[in-house]
Amino acid sequence: MSGPMIHPSAIVEDGARIGEGVRIGPFCHVGPQVVLGEGCELVSHVVVAGDTAIGARTRIYPFASIGHPPQDLKYRGEPSTLRIGAECLIREGVTMNPGTAGGGLETVVGDQCTFLAHSHVGHDCRVGNGVVFSNNVMLAGHCTVGDFAILGGGAAVIQFARVGAHAFVGGLSGLENDCIPYGMVLGNRAYLSGLNIIGLQRRGFAREDIHALRRAYRALFAPEGTLMERVEDVAAEFEKHAAVNEILAFIREGGRRSICTPRETPASVA
């Protein structure tokens, strides 16, 4: 792989570590603590600041602001980091902030994620692999997003909320509770509207697994008993089903927010 290609109008400060094959386009600014993995590309007018490391072959488009201080009024300048994985796509105007003392001092984004124009990853967030943010998605501080989750355009996720793996948050939804893995939430304020069946099919889940998830979903959100009682009932019935047990573990783990539930008892799952 060839050495880095840096446009004459770009500023790369002393101390920045630039990998092989990196391309830095016109009017970019790379700070002294930044690490760019091999094959990264900053198309133009990109600013990468702070203690930020970006994995190999990630591509960042104009006017993205990556690694500037957290948008948290409690932040007092403490050293903190932003870690972005390999082969991510970060489109125009995206903002990502490092962590704070109140959240572990680190924001982490996984590999092969897509962030469309003007989406935001707040301080102290944990974003898994293969996640997709559509345009204008707003992820507040301290949130967790599981692998392969998709957030539709204009969706907003409140601080400390969790979005489970393979979940789907509909466009313009306002999520103020936790979305279970494989779940689909819609509306403002968002409610659980079923399972992300289309996403499961696209990811290659077997029909038998999808049917098992449907049965487990109906049992989990039936009207009888408490949620935790239903969790134990489902655990006994689906003891060896990995995807169902992932949902159960998510509910048992708990968090700062309640679990997002359906508006009505699910007679069926879309």
C-alpha cells in the first residue's frame, strides 16, 4: 500500500499518526492526537479532533465534525476518547463526540457502520458493528446500540436508552425506553410494534428461528402476569434458542430506562 496522500490545503498537525494509503482531501484538519488507520479517506472539509482513533478504510465526507468536546454542560475538559471502527461510512455533517467522566471517558463505534448525513453520536455511547443511522438520527449521551440495528431518518434516542441488536427504530420515532433485540419501534413517543421481520430475513435468519421469535414475543407481551414472570416462562420454553435468550438477557440486564412495550396485547406479530 502506498504512503498517505495529503492535499496541500489540508492541515495535519504534528503528532497525528497517519496510516498507509490514507487520503486527506482539501481543507481537512487533523488534530495532533488523531490516529487514522490504513486506507482511511477524508474526502474534504473534514475535521477530526481530540484523542480520536479511526479504523482502516473508513471514509468520511465533507463537514463531518469528529472528536470535538462533548456536548455536555458537565464536561470540564477531562481527557477522553473516541474510537471508530474499520470500514465505516460517515456522510456529510455527521457529528461524533468523545466520552465524559460521567460515562467512562470513552465513546465507541464498531466496524462497518453507516452514518448518513447530519446524524449524531453523543458522548459515552456504545455503537455495535454493522449499525445504520439514516439522515438526521440523534443519539443522546450514554446510549447503547447493538449490532446490525437500523435507526430510521430523524429518529431520536433519549440518553441512557438501549437499542438491542437487529432492532429497527422507525423514522421520526422518539425512543424514550429500551428497545429489545430484534424489536421494531415506531412513533413519538415510540412503542413496540412487533419484530423486525424484514431485517431478520435480510440477515438470513432461518424461518424456524423467526417463528420461534414470534411465539416468544407473543408470550413476553401477553396480558397475564408481570413481565419478569413472563420472562421466566419464556426462558423455560425456549431454553436452547439463542435469539430468544438474547432478548431475555437484555430484559434481565435492565438499564436506566424501562422496556418499550406494545400499545396493545400482540395478537400477532407483523
